[in-house]
Amino acid sequence: MDRFFINGPCKIKGSIKLSGSKNASLPILAATILFDEPVEIKNLPNVKDIETMLDLLKSLGFSVKKNKINNSVIIKKKKIKTFASYSLVKTMRAGILVLGPLVAKYRKAITSLPGGCLIGARPVNIHLNVLKKLGMSHQIKKGYIYANAKKGLKGSIIKFPQISVGATENAILAATLAEGKTILKNCAIEPEIKIDLTNFLNKAGAKIKWIGKRSVQVEGVKKLNRVIHSVMADRIECGTFCVVAAISKGELKINGLNPKIISTEIKLLKKIGAKIKTLDQSIIIKGPNKIKNIKFLQTKEYDGFPTDLQAQFMALLCKADGRSVICESIFENRFMHVAELKRLGAKISIIKNKAIIKGNSNFEGAELMSSDLRASAALVVAAIVAKGSSVINRIYHLDRGYENIEIKLKKIGVNIKRLS
Ligand code: UD1
């Protein structure tokens, strides 16, 4: 199992080109199931979760032609099998995103349940209920969802009981080929959905229109046309590098993302004292000499503070001058990084879903264990400013979502080595 060796504290300076967004790529790849024509997708990040989704598409009977030079793939329908196996869905929860498209296009699917993961139980009841309202029936047997829609899916008016990114995506994908009009209310409006997935499908001939902050209207179409699409940049990668600069008194120019997409994060970074300049597709950030605390910070659905940056901000606030509180309101068990940050010298206590961070911590290098994707990113951020050497074990978690992470970190001044 690969490990990272980081020797800190590191002086951070330079520029970063963001990779394509993992969370935008996954539903777009699942959407290719809806097509008869070939689809070309560019700017896919070269990370494990994308590889898994491409393997899943191959197992369903699509050919996948990769062009490594520009990170693009051409996906073509061959002989379709509507079976998504446990071996592929178990490692990546987004595997459930093939269910809606398979049922919409092929009227049946056998899809493995994704199972739980370390950050919480992660059920799929909202996905199943919305697809049921569109006309899918299903049974769960031996860990698989046996789904069918013999007469095809039909449009409906549906209000999500709770905001879910994946369920909103599954519903939009299914409604795209359903008969008639669907209106979805209380949707997740992450830019990966409201901008990228919507633009991709509309370019191919879908009729998706956002009709309110959290409502979308999808008029079903008979077929989608051949399309080429380039995936948007990764806003979580952007936020992570902003934190790297902020925690280390560093200076970074981060290129490839419209800063308006992360205005919540930019406000918070300014609050802790970072100096930020925004350009059309870049952010220039300079970390403060003294990091200010944030009294109360709560994770929320977009356009609130993202749960996927909670761990990285916690590492940052450990170095702040004063006490901060972070409340995790999306996932019930997303504090696994806390014990590891404490090994570096952090003073954090947990009360239910709140982390009370004492601040003014001096980090000293230690041996650490990654537990999930974003928790691992927080450990890297902390190790960069810790005095001495840190070893971060199980970095396969990081490889699921950050492209060329150590190459990018090295380039901006991090003393990092991958040990295999
Ligand atoms: C997506 C993101 C993930 C991010 C999360 C929240 C992708 C591939 N992953 O995950 O990086 O952390 O959004 O922003 O885009 N829930 C249910 N029943 C369901 C579905 C969800 O109870 O059927 C609950 C979840 O347990 C969680 C909450 O709803 O507590 C939000 O989850 P959801 O928005 O669905 O997250 P994902 O789509 O899995």
C-alpha cells in the first residue's frame, strides 16, 4: 500500500492547474448509458473513481477508448448487459448512478447496493423512491436491486424529502428519457449538476430547465444526439489548494475555475485573514501571518460550506488564533481525521456532530492513517506545516479523487515522496 512521506514545514509558492471535477465526471459518465450514439468526454481526471466508473461502463457493454494525452474518452454502445456487479459498485458509491439511466433506456437493471462506508450509512432510499415515482418497480434480493419499468418511465412532479446530490442526478438522468414532463423540487444544486450535467445533456438534445433555486423541469426526449463535452474543473481540489496556501503563509495562483463557483469558500478564507484576488478563471491567494478563528462553521448543501472541505478547514483552524467550532450536518460520521490530527498536536474535542477546535496548535510530524478521501487531504494539509517528517498511510483514498496530487504538491514546494 502506497504511503506519503512529507517533511515540513514547507514553503508554498507557485501555480496550479486544476484537474477536471470527479463529482461532475461521474454522473456525466453514467449519462452515456442514455445514448445510442458515441459520446466524447474531455478533461476527465485521472483518478481511481473514474477508472472504476469506466470499468463499470465496460462491464455493461460499452467500449471505452481513452486518449491519455488530453484525458478524454470516447464511449460507444456495443452489446448491452443491464447488470452492475457488486465488485464494481462496492468501492464507489456513485455506481448507483447507473440505475436511473439503465431503467430509463433499457427498462430494466440489476444493480448492486453500494453498501455503507466509513463516513456514514449512505442509504439509497431517496434514489429508489424518486425512480419509483417515475414508474420503476424494484425488489431487493441478496444485496442487489432488481428494477424494471416494463412500460417505460413517465414524467411526474416530485419533491425530494431531503436534498441529495446523487438522487437528484439519478432523477434528472432518468427523466431525460421518460415520457412527458418531470418537475423535481428541493433538488441539490451543486454546480456539477446545475451547470455541468445540465449543459452536457442539453447539448445532446435533452430539455432540462432550472425553474427556481431548487426546482428543475425535464421534458422527456426520445433520444440523445452525439456530443463532445469537456468536464468543469474540480472545486474541491481548488478549495484544498486554497487551504494549503492559507495554512502555510503561502502564495498560490490556482487556475481553471470560475471563482464565483466557490464564493462561500472565498468568503471564509478572507475571514481567516487570507488575501484573495479573483480573475475570470483563476484565484490568487496569499496566506495570512496570523490565522483568525471562525466561531461557528457548519457544512451545508451547495451553496453552503461543502462537507467535502470540512476536514481540510479543520486542519486550518487548528492553527488559528482562538477557538473555532465546526458542525457537520451532512454525514453522521465524518470526523475520522480528528484522531489523526491530534497525533500531530491538534486540540479538538467532539460533541455529537460538532468539533470544538482549540486553535494555536503547533503540529509536529507523526505517522498517520488515511480513512477517507477528504480526511486524507486534511492530513496532507496538516503535514505540510508540521515540523519534521510525517508518514501518511493508505493514500489509496487520496488516489480515488486527487489527480497527480504529489506532482502538483512538489511543484509548489511541498517536500513529498510516494513510498510504495
Ligand atoms: C455527493 C458527493 C460527495 C459529497 C456529497 C455531499 C459525488 C460522487 N459525491 O455524494 O463527494 O460529500 O454529495 O455533498 O458527487 N441520503 C439518504 N438517502 C439517499 C441518499 C442520501 O439518506 O438515498 C443522505 C446521505 O446519507 C447523506 C445526505 O443524504 O447524509 C447527503 O447525501 P448525498 O447528497 O446523496 O451524497 P452523495 O450523492 O452520496
